[in-house]
Amino acid sequence: MKKVSNSSTNFYNAEMLPKGIKTYNDVIAINLGTETDFIHTNGWLIKKYTSTRNIKDIVICGSVAGIIYKDKIELINL
């Protein structure tokens, strides 16, 4: 990740190939299928969410994230 404002670069290594990435302010959500990593733009892990089902999409708003499945939505605090 590279911040445009000050050109600083931070790295985060995901264990699998991402299915999708969503951002909101300083939070980045990486959808890895049945797992989602929420990381800060400084490269630190905020929260790791693991599910038994395949995650279709992610929505982030403030300190809450919505994990969207095929037939339901789960809300989690970050």
C-alpha cells in the first residue's frame, strides 16, 4: 500500500489469493473466500474474520462491516 499524501509504503502479506478488496477511510478489507482480513493502511491487522461459508461481498462503514453471503448478511464490529 502506498499513501499518496506522503509516499510512504506499507506491506501486508495475505495467505491466499484475494477474491476482492474493499476500502473505507483507513480500513482495507481483503476477501479471501471464507476469510476476511481487515487491515489498516499502515499495514497492521485490525481483525481477521473466519466463516464456514463462502463470502460473496463485504461492505464497510465506520467501525462496522457487513459480511454478505448468498442468502444473508452478518454485521461485525471492527
